Amino acid sequence: MTRAAHHPAVAVAAAVAWLVLSAALLGAVPAGASTSAGSGSALDRAIGRLVTSRDGPPGVIVVVDRYGRMAVHTAGTSTPGSSSPIAPTDHLRLASVSKAYSGAVALSLVSHGTLSLRSTVGRWLPTLPHQWSAVTLTELLQHTSGIPDFSQSKGFAEALRASPLTAPAPQTLLTYITDPKLLFRPGSDYHYSNSDNIIVALMAQAATGTTYEQELASVVFGPLSLGSTSLPVGAVMPTPFAAGYDLDPPQPPTDVTSLFAAGWSWASGGIVATPLDATTFIRAYARGALTNRATRAAQFRFRPGSSEPAGPGVNSAGLGIFRYRTSCGTVYGHTGNTPGYTQFVAATADGSRSVTVSINAQITDRVNGNAFEALRNVFTQGVCAALGR
């Protein structure tokens, strides 16, 4: 994509390519938490370099939790022209981190016997293309299904441009795939596809007879007390929120917070949460709090495969979760970016240590060359801080 794609006149078109690629500002942190802005740690230096990059974001917040002791690191601002950093209680779009939440719903249903990891698309969703019928829940969760990505189709791009603020019904998203032929034999290769998690959520609905949103509330949000997490349909953000920005230096950042309705990515990228809630979620998810031992063991069988954007170190794909092996140690989580936002959440396997990185701009290796390398360094330094290395 050229820089021209970042001008406001074609901002919706730019969004298509990476749609799902899900108190006082610093005073609103839990008691006992420490805050840092511009101190001398390796993490603080890394986030400082990111926001001062030529194509860097307006602001960054990193929440590091070690054994229940939280530290909040910030650089830059939540709003260009102000001095207020992104707060841990600000809502942001989680983009593809939302895939971990659909994974949590599906794996919880597996642990209770409502679904099986061997459940097939044809069994629960017989109206979808017959070419997909033998694809299993395991293959969907690990992005080895071979099902094409709806968000890369011409029909999806046209529909999004025509109606950015009104999303269609979730199953309609899959109808934008005009050629349903599988990209490869299911299970034989890895291909990150936003279609996978749409189908996971539709399978959950079919198996339970309730909506995916109801399952999220009963299986994830309620048990983990995630009162500041939601899956909206439209473009309106809950308050307070950190606005998301499009970058086109030397032009000033453009606010794209409400560029399109969250329903255009639904279970693949539509969730909105605060950094504090995202931290609570990933600590519980990584330690298997929402499933049983056997299902978690299956979830933690990894194969080569990168999240989008790539996380720190060597990336490997499990079921609805990625393993990141870094120079400081190994953590498990997910990344995500969408117009206006970039996210990274990860925790140790026992959930005792975690890092959440939230950024109010989309940073990709294809557009933000300088900032992307700085971004991955922030991810790495966040992991090192969480692991105490």
C-alpha cells in the first residue's frame, strides 16, 4: 500500500486491507500499582523511541503485572496536542486479540462437552459451502483450515465502502468469499484467516442456541469480571476511550476511531476493552481458567505460525493462542491491529506474569517501516519486564 492510501478521502479503503489484522488518567490504576513515564528502564526507552519514530503513534501504554504487582508505563499522548497519556481505564479496540476471546468461548464449550475439537463445520453449519464441511474446530482455531479470508475479497471491500457504519449480519461476512475452494488440505498448512474465527463463533451459536454475545457474557466477561469489555455492533466507543489515529507524516494524525462499525470484523476483531481488562483476561486465558486440563493441553500444542502483526521472538500457533519465545523467556497471547489501534497481550503459562501493550495507531510492517521495528522492540521489552529479565 502506498502512502496515498492513508489520506482521509480513502481511509475506508485503507481499512479494508487490515480491518482485523481485535478517575484521573494515571490515577485510575489499582491500589499499589506504580506508574512510569519516561524513566530509564529498557521498556521506557523502547516506548519513547516508538512514539518519536517518524511514523510512530501518538501514544503507548504498557501494563506489566508480576505476581499481582502492576506497573504502568506510558509515552506520548492519548490525543495529539494534549499532554495526557493513554490511561489503563481507557477503552481501545482490541482488533485481532478478539480471536483469543472467541477461542475462550469455544474451548470452554469443548471442556463442557457442548462442542468437540473434532466438531466440523458441516455438522454445525450445513448451509456454509460444502468444501468447508470437513474442517474441524481445531483447524479453525489454529488457522490451518485453508478457508479463504473474507476480509481480503473484492466483495467485502465494496460492501464496506458502501456502508462503513452499518455492518451486515455475521454470517453475511462469509458470503463475500466468491470462490470457496480451500487454499490447502485442512491441517496441512498454516494461513492466518479472519474467516476462521467468524466460523468459530457461528459454531458456538449453533451448538448452544444462544448468540455469541450471550456466550461471551456468560463464559468470559462474567466469570472474569470484565466490566469494561464489550463486543459492540456499531462504531461508537464506550467512554472513556483513547481515540485511534491514522498516520501520514508529515501530516498530523487523523482520528479514525469511528471509521467503521465493529460488526464488520465481529468475532475476529470487534472487541473493545481497557488495558486493565485485557490484562485480567490474558492472565486467566493463558493459565487455562476458562477450560479444563485436557482441553488446555490440546490448546497448547503449537506449530509454526505468526500472529498478525508478528509478536516478539519466534511465533508459533496454538488453538486461539500464540506462543512467543523471546530472549527473555516464553509467553502466550495474541496480537492485533486495525485502523487506529495496535495491541499485544501475553502472559506466562501459569498466568502469574503478563504484559499488555496498547497503541492508538495502526502500526504494520508494510506501511510503518521504522515504527514497526520499534514496535516489536516494545513487545520484547514488555515481555522482559514481565519476566523480570
